[in-house]
Amino acid sequence: MIIRNINLTNFRNYGRLDLEVGPSVNVIYGNNAQGKTNIIEAISVGSSVISHRTSKDKEMIKFGENEYIIDLKCHDEVYNSDVDLQACYFTEKSFLNDKKTAGRKLSHDGMVIPKISKYMGVCNTVIFAPEDLSIVKGQPAARRKYLNLLICKVSPSYYDVLGRTRRIIDQKNACLKSFKGRFDKNRENELEYWDFSLADLSAYLIMERFRYCELISRKASAHHSVISDGKENLKVGYSTITGSEGVIRGILTDSDMFDQFIDGTLSEGILAQIKGSLSDYILTKLRSERISDVERGVYGNGVHRDDLDISLNALPMRQYSSQGQQRSAALALKLAELEILRDKTKSSPILLLDDVFSELDEGRRVSLLSGMNTAQIFITCTDRAFVENELSSIVTMDIDTRFFRVESGTVFCE
């Protein structure tokens, strides 16, 4: 998939933008605070509905306006067909709003898409930005976001299960608070209702997260070995409800089907067996923790607290790594994401590099762009000459590189 045109209305500092871009490398340059990153963000939101900068859609609306519209006109090279994706968000005052409440509207080729899960995965993008260092050194939420978004792009149904799980957890927490810190045996059936649903949904999420975490670890480790010249060993582990991983590994080891599970080629029957056993195990755990949950008034030990354990040479990177090592690890994780998406979708995702190109040394730049000559790339930077010179030694000569200068929300094609 490649993007041919980017059309923005009232997005960030752009009142209107109609930009025709190239199928290969697009360099967007200019001074800081002119609107370069806003274009990258618009591509990310228009393709995945998720911003790498904010979780609040209202913040992306141009000041004084009541809606933003992102229209990406794309071309699917696999099926040789044109694709039109449009993502809108409007306030209650917007002319687009007939219900008088704030909301989002998504469309694919002019047809309204009622569910985000049906929209994601049509045009896959991978963004690498300074904020991605938080995947390594930040809080667990940043790593869950990285993992969740990757899985959603490959398996849109995962997004639906994720949303249902969050709603059930919110409802269980409301129920727990109603106990006011004192367990009432006569009301235990209320918690049983929520826990039964949670166990089933959590089993699905854990299986998917465990599988993709193993894929990420294998691929990120290989990429990091190249980046570090074989001097460092990167590993990514999965931290979830205690004992859950053992249930999965136990069944797979006994049946000698671990690699099939990781590759996604395991039969539906075996997957159902694993899910059933894991769900039963989680339900038992939930029942054993009910009294402590009631006393706290909140559901404590669940998939909403999952994390990725990222280590370098067997040491946790959050505590024992330099900024350079963190940058290398973040790059390796992004390269793993690229490779997984390409393997699973049989198409190269669009690569978005937001103000990171000049911060990477030559080895990391080569690693990032290696094998991506067939993909569409967007790069933001402040210095055109630097990037132009660097690209000439990395990207093959027959690649069409286009430059766009940004000044105060106006884009000039050069």
C-alpha cells in the first residue's frame, strides 16, 4: 500500500492541505514548530486511528474549529486498486454532527465503517519517533500500547476483544467499589458474573500477546545483534497473570507444537484446548483473589497490567541501560514490528520517521532503511542537505526522493 494524496481539513495547524506525495521517499523538512510532525501524525491517525502524541482527538482539531478531516488516497499495489480512507472527529458543534454529541466517523471508499477494528489494517504504517524511547524506559502502558497496536494491525478482531475487556474491567471495578471494602458472601455471584467473562477474554488476549511477544523477541534480537555488532543480546519477555505462561507452554511442550503456535499455524482444535485450559486457570486465580480485590476496591492482577520485560545481556533495560542502548533497543523493536507486519500481511508497511533520522548514527540509519527500498517512507527533519546526503549513500539511485519544505503550516513542493 502506498499513499498518493494527503488531504487535511482543520488538522492541527492546517486549515486546508492537499499534498501529492511520492511512492518512495518523502522528506518533509523545515524549522521546528512549523507543522512537519503534524503531517506524520495525520498519516498515522488516518491509517490506524491512533496518534503517537495524544490520546485526545479534540487536541488535534485546529484552534477555533469544530472538526478535523483526514483523507488518505492510497493505491493497493497487491490488488492494483485505489483505496480512499477518511478519518474524521467532530465536536458537538460541528456541521458534520447530526447527533449533537462529539464523535468519530471513519469511511473506506466512501462507505462508513462503524467499527474501528474494520478500519485498522487496511493501510499499515509504522512510526518511529522520539516518543518511542518510552517503550524501553517508560511505564508499562507505553509497552502495552506498542504491543496492542501491532497485534491490532495484523488481527483487527483483537481490537474488539481489547475494548470488551476494558469495559468488563471497568464494570467489575464499579462492582468492587460497591462492596465498600467488606466482602459479602451473599453477593459473590455478582463478581462471578464479571470474572467468568474476564477469564475467557483474558485467555484470548494472553495467548495473542504471548505469541507476538515471542515473535518480537526473536526478530528484535536478530536486528539488535546487527546494530550492536554482535556485542549485546536483547530479549523481550512477557509479564502477565502469574502462571498463565506456564499453562500455555505446558500444553505446547507436551504436544511439541510450540513453533507452530508462534508461527500461527496451529490447528483451531489445539488453540481451543489451550484457551479453555487457560480460561479455567485464570478463573481459579480470580476467585482466589476476590477478597483482596474487594478490600482494595479495585481489580489488581489482570491483563490490564501486562508488561514487556526488555533486557540487555540479561539485565533489565529500564534500570541498567544508557540512552544509546535504549535508542538501539527501540530501533530494534520498530524493525521487528516492520518485519512482522510485512510477514503477516505480505505487504510492506509505510515507514514514518519523525525527527529521528539525524539522531541515529550511520549504522543505525542503515539498519533502519535496510530492505525498505520497496516501501514508502516519510522523513521529517530540519536540515534537508544532511538528509539528502545521507540518503544518497543508503537508498539506491533509482529511488524517487521528493522534498517538501514546511513554513508556518504551508507546504512547498521542491
